Amino acid sequence: MSEPQSPRTSMTDAVTTGGAEILTSSATDLVAAMEAGQVSSVEITQACLDRIEAVDRQVHAFLTVDAERALRQAREVDSRRAAGQRLGPLAGVPLAVKDLFCYQGMVTTAASRMLAGWVSPYTSTVVQRCVDAGMVILGKTNLDEFAMGSSTETSAFGPTHNPWDLERIPGGSGGGSAAALAAFQAPLALGTDTGGSIRLPAALTGTVGVKPTYGGTSRYGVIAMASSLDQPGPCARTVADAALLHQVIAGYDPMDQTSIPRDVPPVVEACRQIDLAGMRLGVVTGLSGQGYAPGVTQRFEEAVAALRGAGAEVIEVSCPHFEHALGAYYLIQPAEVSSNLARYDAMRYGLRLDDDGEHSAEQVMAASRGAGFGAEAKRRIILGTYALSSGYYDAYYGSAQKVRTLISRDFEAAWATCDALISPTTPTTAFRIGERTDDPLAMYQADLCTIPANLAGIATGSFPAGLAPEDGLPVGLQVMAPVLCDDRVYRVGAALEAQLEAAWGGPLLASIPPLGAAAKEDVR
Amino acid sequence: MALTPDEVVRLAGLARIELTAEETAMLAPQLDVILDAVATVSEVATDDVPPTSHALPLVNAFRADRVRPSMPAAEALAMAPRAEQSRFRVPRILDEGAQ
Amino acid sequence: MSSWTTDDLMDYDEVMERFDPVLGLEVHVELSTASKMFCGCSTDSDADPNTHVCPVCLGLPGSLPAINGHAVESAIRIGLALNCQIAPWCRMARKNYFYPDMTKDYQISQYDEPICHDGHLDLEVDGQSYRVEIERAHMEEDAGKSLHVGGSDGRIQGAAFSLMDYNRAGVPLIEIVTKPVRGLGAKAPAVARAYMAQLRDIMIALGVSHARMEKGNLRCDANVSLMPKGSDELGTRTETKNVNSLRSVEGALSYEIRRQGAVLASGGRVRQETRMWQESGEYTIAGREKSDAEDYRYFPEPDLVPIECSASRVEELRATLPELPAAKRARLAAEWSFDETEMAAVLNAGALDLLDATVTAGAAPEAARKWWLSELSRRANEAGCELSEVGMTPVQVAELQALVDDGSLTDKLARQVIDGVIAGEGDPQQVVASRGLAVVSDDGALGAAVDEAIAANPGVAEKIRGGRVQAAGALIGQVMKAMHGQADAKRVRQIILEKLS
């Protein structure tokens, strides 16, 4: 394996400012250090803020940073800890939030010109749970406009750069959150996943990302893209950290009537159980072969071997309808988008153009929407409008919903033979910025492996599987488990992490090239 | 089936989006390619397959009929492009609406 | 705005000779739930603008609807009262259209899966029975209110801009849609009015809506088209909005029937359009042209899960239905032995429940009817208030009648007692006591008064002695006057006849 030679050295190099250990530590370790009195939340938060200050000009992971508010929260947690209060398992840990989550008093833009400067008057359930758990909100991360994209290039505020190679995309839509983790700007981040927006960036940045079972986390206060598919989830550098964040944010919320009134699966416990004895994993046969980069295939196969090494039985499973998933997704999702994005009409909030007394409300709406939405948003809104319009509904939207049934049936059949399914997370490693922007269909192909899970609402996650030999860029392995079996995703992820890190001699991110002074001038 | 620029204009009208001529010219062939690619769904969507609208088979999620505090009007209007007399001010409306 | 119209109108009877009107009524019922359909904001309609709003009903980014279970129950109970089938499984749907009063630019409604469908309502108009078939009753949310500024009379046309208040946005509505109603002939407007009146009474009986048309709790869109006699082909219909009273329902339909008749008779074509009823001038004006091709791009609402209603749940809810107005009317008419005319008078006066309560409190139906429909109706009329707000309760009316029945009061005295009760002097007994209105039943006092009257009118007394009993009236009048009316005239007559026999 051509993995990092001496991970610890290169990781230290990556951090040019002080607090290197703080920045590279897992959230789990940070909490232990805070509990032991070795470090304070203020110190951790300040280290993250310094790191953002130092490298975000290159990475552009953040759209908004509120240092003052973050430090105030950190001080508060520190004083509560000093007073001996019992705190949650992530109290005092900084968090980066995808700019799709409403957070009262903070600008929330969905990376759209339409919402530039919009200050949310309320807080999403998921962020509220993080705040209640004593987490420190650093700010908002970049994304594709309204989460519509696979590269974070459609952001109205400029793309995010992959910390592994600043000329490449970090995946999307949640590229900002994943890049913030890979650039050691934050130990944890929030994402949302509609067709792969958590998993794809995780795979392309060598981080961990989990899409919970649909209904496992509340969508209340998360700007909607495609309501029947969207799901908030955790982004982290380690599997255990992801599970801790999952535990904090998950669970029934009466404000979201599609959330499931059941207990959160035991995700944290699942990470401690690193052997996979008795577990049967199914490799999805259709998600491989042509169109998959050799390095992706190679690392995936090695990861499968590692999972066998952890005690799993691995079989092949065929899911015949997965080939239609992309088609169904790119009908259902734009259809829901076309309706969800209607409210951005310049009447109550957001961008308003041509309000000169001459133009009518109808004209002002059309002009504002024409100027406020980017090309991809317009493309999807019009595509969705078409898919829902009378005369085409049955052929497009109706058929897509039937395919959704067929995909669920494929999963049901798979669960009869295995406990979880695995595949590469994405067919290729990170491509270059600008490479696919003129070819929507090529862009959509990035979601090939991740989409079936969204259509069926099942639990899924992406975990680092190594670096592709040909380009030295991260490859992800995707785990898919039945509805409300999110713990299985973590169990497989944790076992893979343990196996591979033992082989590599440390975490994958230890080998990321350094960002900082040397690279500062030639990028952006 | 081909999507004409005229049809794109009609759809953009339905979606209340003003498009430039260049945008329309660019969008029509792009949408065509996408529609071609996704059209295969109708091949497998036979009559015996029921559609799925919701990812999970949950039913009957209801809220109790209890009043909760509303936002102060000032907060509701804070982000309005224009406000007057505690109301959202919008440009003159031509259409009478659908209801 | 002018108060006249340039529309050509055909004589109503002439229209009826040549055409059959076909009706379609869409009624929106605003439910009287405490909170809105999809959020916890109050439904109170009298609040200051934009004070009953939240992220959900303002359609802020990221907010989600949470459906009000009580509203769903109300929908089902309305459906049952309208003899509808209840869908065992249904979904909400999004109706997509852009409009400034609709905060999400889609309305959460129902499309091809209404919660109630295929019902009917039986009506009686002028002694004739009619059945209006109900196609569906579905749930949806109301829109905000617009204030059009800078035009004439606050109308949308010519306004410079509009001011939006979203307090009403998200208030639960039930839309009840009839199937096309045919064969009504000249009675069509009257049947429509009776339909609205009965819907209103049902909503009140169910306790699901305040059902006040003038407040917009009950709104009617009245569709009508004309079918040439002998033809089976439906004509082009118009939809008249802004019909906010029972009288308007009848007026707007009569007007449209006459207008369309004139258009068709002159060889023209009726434009498929919405019309706005102008209450002040009693005519309709043309609104937007309506095409069948409106593309609302309905699809199942992904933010809300489906609604399942088992047969046992339907029966549970059916058991909560009160006696419905039509059934109650029929029962009471039989119990009270009122004929059609008498019953119609009671209903027209809005006195059914008052009578019912008065009878329950012990009065005879005939007596209850007499007080409410004459004396009390007159006073309510004078005061310009509802009969129920006249200032006297059914229990008080029953008490009054009991005093008449036991001879303590004459009708004339009773009217004075009513004065006292309405003036707030207490219950009838208290008024009788405080005003000293009881009938004088002391024969000694009455006898003395009779003696005086005989002495003062020897001629009359002579006639009575001579057998002309009817002459006693003159003496009775004298005695009653002397007793300030507080005597029982029958008893006075008896005493006179005894003394002069």
C-alpha cells in the first residue's frame, strides 16, 4: 500500500499555528482533555478560530464565522464545567454548521444570492440540540446553492477547495463542512444528505459522514431541498466522533412530523464493538466496474478484505433496479425543489429587484428569482416544474415514484441475505474545479452510488478507505443498513477504521499535504 | 422528446423565473439531455408497481390543537424588503389569485 | 365605483322558459380550532396585523408544517354530517401557484384523495324536497389578507401597492364541493341559499366553525351555467366570488342567470371567468379569465405523513355527532304539532333553539311560540339585535308563562313583566313583586269595584239584568280600569253576572 510513511510528522507540519494537538485531536479526546482540566473550551475554540483565520482564504470552507458568539459559548461551558456541572459528551467541542441550518441571529444563506444577508429569527432543532448539549457554534460552512450540486461549485459565494488538493472540488453539496474537518478548522460538522451531500464530500476529503435513517433526525429549520429525501447528519474525522454527534442530534421532534417517534439506535455503543463476527456484508455488484476509477476499485477491494479480516462474511448481492435510481432521483428531487424553492419570491424576505412602483408583484418575483438563483437552481426548478406539469406527471414524477418502490424492494430483498450493503461511495476521486460545470449529467454521475439509500430512506455512511494510487486522493467506502439500523453503519465503519488505521499506522488525514504559509500565495 | 425553447419559456413562466435569451438557449438542450437520461424510469414503472411518496410508511402524525406563542410582529417584519403599518409591503398585484 | 351595471339582463322568467340553470357550489368553511392548521399560532381574527405568525405560517426557510389533529377530526365530522364516505387513507397535497398572500407559494391542500367524498344534503324549499350531491370535502389552509393601497375603494385594480397581513395564513379550511346540481329550474338561487343556510346550521351544531358569513367564516364560490331546454350539453360556467351572505348567494346567482341568459340570447358566448359580486349594487363584475389548463402541479405533500382513518375510528367520530339541524327540525315539528307554516315562521325567526329550550323549561310549545315570535321578536327588531340577545332567556319565558297559566298574570300584565326583565330588573317573579303587577284575586276588592261600576252605569246594568249578557263588556272595562289592569277579566265578568242575575 502506498499509504503515508510517517503520518504524525506530516500532520504536525500541516498545522503552522499553535495548538497543533488541539486541532488534530478527535472530539472524543478533546472532551477527555477538558474533563481532565488539561485544556479549556475557550482554548480549543480559539485554536479553531485561529486555524480558520489562517487557512480559510485557501480552503473557503466557511461563509460565516462568529468568533465572539463562539467564545462566549465556550466560556460558558468552561464555567459550568469548573462549577462541577454534569455536561453532555460533546460539551465545549466546536462545531461547523452547513449553511442550510437556521440559527437564530446568524446569517443563513443556503449559499444563494437569494438569501444573502438573511438573518434567521429561529433555530433549527438539530442546531438547538447541539447548543443545548454545550457545543460551540463556530459558524456556517459553504455548500452548493440550496444544496444542489455534487462539488460545492454552485455556491453563489465561490467554491470550496479540497484541502487534499486545492485545485480540486471537495464534493458536494456539503463540501464546506467536510473541508473544514480535513483542514482541521473544526473537529465536528453538520451536514445534510439528499442524494449524497454528506457522504460524497466525506469520501473525497478522507473524512467520515453519516446519513441517518430518514426521520431519524429532524429537518425542522433545515432549508429544504427535496423534502422526502433530505436528512441532516454528522460529519467527523473519526467514526466514534460521528456517533457522538449523531447521538446528540437524533431523535423524534414533534416539529417534524416525518421524524420517527422511536428511540435512537445505539450508535455510540456500536463503535466500541470493533469486530464483525457474525455479520454478513453484501457487496452491491452493480456499483462497480465500468466508470469506476482503478484506484477507487483497488482501495474498495482492499477495504473489503479488511472487513473480512475483522470477521465479516462478505457475499455479493445484486440490486437490479439501482441502475434506475439516478433517473428517479433526478425527477423526484427537482420536482420537490421546484415547489420548495417557490417561497423565495421576494415578498417577505430575501432579494427583491425592480421594486420601482412600475413593476408588478408578478414581475418583481420573476426578476428577483431570475437574478437570485444560480444556473443549477434554475435548471432544477424548471426540470421539476416540467416533471410535475399536467400531461407529464405520470410519465415522469409518477414513474419515478414507482422506481422508488422498486429500489426499496431491492433493499428488502438484500436484507434477507445480508446485514448491510457496501460499495464505493463515489465512482471517482475528487475532480478538478470547473471540470464538470458545463456538463450537468456528468456532475450527476457522482451521486450514482449514494442515491439509492436516499430513495429508500435507509441508514448509510461513508468512511475513509485510503488514497487512490493514481492521484493520491481519498477514496470512500459506503455502508448501507436497514431503516433504524444506523448502529450497523457505525459498527462496520468503526471496524474498517480500526483495521485500516492499524495498517496505515495512523489516520488517513495524517498524510494530508500541509496548508499554510507556503501555499498561501498561489491559491485564490 | 425534445424540449423547445418556447416550452422552456412557458415552464420558466410557471416557475416565475425571468430568463435571458442566452439562458433559454442554453437550458433547452441541457434539459433535453437530462430528460433523455431519466426517461428510462418509465420503462420499469409498470402498472403493478405502487408509487412511493414517502420514504417510510409512517401515518397519523398529529399535533394537539394548542396555541403556542407567535413571533412579535417586529421580528416577523425585520427581514422584509419593505414593511409599512406592521404589514409586508409588496408591489401592486395584477392577478387576482387562484383561490 | 359605480353602483350600476351595463350588463344586459334578461327577464328571469324568460330565462327559465329557455334554459335550465346548472349550479356548482364550492364552500370554504373556516374551522374554529384554537390554533392554525399547521402551526401553533392562534386563529383569532381580531389581532393586530402579523402578530399571529411564526416561521411555519410565514413560510420561512426551513420551517415545516405539523398538522392539527383536531382539524382533521373536524373534517371527518363535517364529512359524516354531510353523509360522506370517509377515506380510509389519504394524503395532503401541494397546490403550486405564486401569489403574495400565500407564504410558501404553494397551498397545502388535498388533490385526488380528499378525506371526505360522495355525500349529500337534503333540503326543503317552499315545501319541496331537493337533494344536493356532495362531491368532496377536503382540508386546506387559508391565505393571508391583502390591503390594496392607492387604488379606488381598496380594490386590487389600480392599486399602487399592497400590504400583507399573514395572521389568517394557515387557518384551517374545509372546502366542500357539490356535484353539478341540475333540475332546479327557477328555484336554483333559492336552493343554493337554503344549502348555504343548512351548511351554516350544521357547522354550528357540530361546533366546528363560527360559521358567520359576514366574518368570512363561511365563503361561497357560486358556479352557474345555463343549459338550453331540451339539451344535455352543459354550458360555459362562471364562478362568482365574494358572496358573503345568504342573500348574496341568491342575488348573485339570479344576476348571473339573467346576465348569461342575455348573452346567450343575443348569440354571444359566455366567457369562462370568475366574477366578483358587488354587494352594494347587487351585480357581478368580470374578473380573471379562467382556463381549464391551470397547471397547479399537485403532488403529495412530502412534509406530512398520510392520514389513516379506520372504520372503527369513523364510527367513534360518528357517535360524537349531535342531532343535526334537519333531523332536529323534523322531530320538534312533530313533538310540538306545528304545521309547515308555523315551523317555517319559527325557523325564519331563528327561534328554533330558543323555543326548544323554553319548552324544555316547562312551557307549552304554543305559548313559547307566541312569546318568541310576537312580543320578543318585535322587541329584538326594535333593538336591532338577534332574538337570542333580546334580554330574556328561555327559562325566563317559561317562568312568565307559568305565571300566566296559574292566573297570576294576564297577557297584558305579562308584557309589563317582559319590560322589567329586559330592563334588567330580574326574573319574572322578581319583576312581578317589585312592580306589584300580580292580578288582584281578592273577591272583596273586586266586588266593591263591580258595585261601583254598576252604580255608575245603571243603564248598562239594566240591560244585563234584562238578559243582554254581552253588555257586560262595558262594565268589565270600567272595573279593569279601576283595578289598573291588575285583575283577571274572566273573574270580573263572573262577579258582574252573579250580581246582576
